[in-house]
Amino acid sequence: ELAVGMVTGMQGNEEGEVTAKDGQPLMSGASCKHYAVYQNEDQPEARTTLDANVTARDLWETYMPVMKACVTRAKATHVMCSYNAVNGKPTCAHPELLN
């Protein structure tokens, strides 16, 4: 719920809408980031070398719901992949995450 509120508040749209509340263009375009499993805020110097190893269940029940809500409910205009790898594959080139 927090992601949806942040994105719609920034963009000026209602949940599920791609235009601002008054029917005009969005006030700004929000980005859902960091997709996915970015979990190293306490060690930012490791952001390009971290390999986040997560189970499929944890990925789909913990990390993915907020990203899905950010895109499908809040209608964020873009998504930024995380710097790290997930289960050995860089997120920006991870076939399972990108498809």
C-alpha cells in the first residue's frame, strides 16, 4: 500500500489511472525501484557485487507483490532494475525477472 500511495501521490493520479485526477497529463513520472530484491542499503559499496540468494517463494511472496502493485495499481511510468544479482543473474539481464 505504501508504494501505491507514494507513486500516485507523486504522479497526481488515482489508483489504476494513467492520467492526473483532473484528466490532464501526470504531474511527474514515478519509478519503481530497485527491481528486484535490492537488500543492501547498509552496504552501498557492495551494490554491484551483491548476489541476493532468495527462494522462489520468498521472491514471489515478499519482493514481487510491491513491484506488481507499483506498476499495475499505481501505474508508475517506469521501472529501474537493481544493481545486484538475484540467484546468480544480474537483475537487468535476468530472463525470469524481465519476462
